[in-house]
Amino acid sequence: MVQYMDCTSNVLPLSNVDGKTMTKVIQYWKKHLEEGVTEDQLKSFDQDFLKMSQSELVFVLDEAITIRSQAIKNMVEDDCVSNVIPLPYVHNKTMTKAVEYWKKHSEEGVSKDMLMDFDKAFVKVLHLILYDLILAANFLNDKEILDMICQEVADRIK
């Protein structure tokens, strides 16, 4: 949330912006509003800021694993990507969890019982993590993960 003084509420809800991102935005604003900062200093700050903002984990995966995501599969088939696929709407921790799922479900020789146990453990996380996984599965267009997590949410509501 961002607090400001010129409104009757004093609080502006920003439910789609996480704290880490908001901190970066505020840091950017402060630097650009700072008095005595030269144009060259701002350019240098902006370049460093962009590097910091874009420093994301890189997952090196076999194509057989990545195409479990229909969104990634479509990008690959349409030749819309080079060797790196940007996923700006999926947080690193959430993507790590999705990759863990994809790898486990792509392993050979894993029994159905082992996968069921893995899936049960996979969804036994905090509500916030489930929410992030739902958003990621939706963005990645992974129906299998999305259905499993939505079922977990429905079971928790019962």
C-alpha cells in the first residue's frame, strides 16, 4: 500500500504490486526527484536500475519439460523466442516451484503413487503461495497444475 495525504482515505491499495517491486519504484522516484543530480548521473542510475530490475533467474530446461506450459509451447512453435523465454509475470520462487513440478512429472520410471504423493506435498503450502501458483499456472497456461491447485483451494474451502 502507498500512503498519501491529498485524499480522504490516506491509503491507495495496490493489490497487484508486491512490496519488492514497489520498493524499486519508490527508489527510482526518489533518485529522479533528488536535487543536484546531473543528467549523466541519472542515465547511469537508470542503466543500473534496469539491470537490477531485470536480473531474474534463468532456468535451463529440456524442451520436453518446458512445453508442459502451453504458453511456452506456443512461443516455441511460433518461433517467437530465441533461446531465452521471458516470463515477466511469474516470480522466481513460483517459477522454481512450477519447474520442480514439471521435472517430477517428466521423470521416467516414476509410479502414479509417487506422483500422487508428490502432488499432495506440492500443494501443501501457504495460501499466498497457492495464489501465486494459480496466477503462474494461468499465465503459463498449464492446465494440469491449475486444475490441481484449484482443487486444493476448493478442498480447503469445504
